[in-house]
Amino acid sequence: MSDRITVEELSELMKKAAGVTVAPEELQQHYDTGFDVLGIDSLGLLGVVGELEKRYGTPLPPDAERCRTPRQFLDLVNGSAVAGA
């Protein structure tokens, strides 16, 4: 496991778990744009959270599914035990 979840990995997870394709470059440009604007609803984000928990075998912080932007999500996830341990 890498020590940080990258924009590329988040982009891949968004496609796999929510069926929404956003290129990593576009995601980086819209780092502070709401997930809703990018086409990810709350269920889609819950799918991303579930996929990460399954992938790394550890729960994410409870607030992960309530993040509004890619920046908030990556900051929270990368500050948790999943990415930092």
C-alpha cells in the first residue's frame, strides 16, 4: 500500500465505485469543486469509501463520506491510519 491516496487513485475509484469518469488532470484542476458538480452523489462517495476500506482492510474516518470536495476527501483520508500507517 502506498503511503498516500493520489488524485490518480481517487479518479480510478470514482470510475469504479460510482461510474463517473473524471480524468486525474481534470480532478486536479477542480480540487476544490464539489463532488456533486463532478457528478458524484452521496451514494457514489459512499462507494468510493467502501472500495478504499475493502482495498486497505481498515475503516476510514466516519466523516469521509461527508466530504464535499476532492481536497477535503484526500486530506482526511491521507491524514488517517489507512494511508499513513
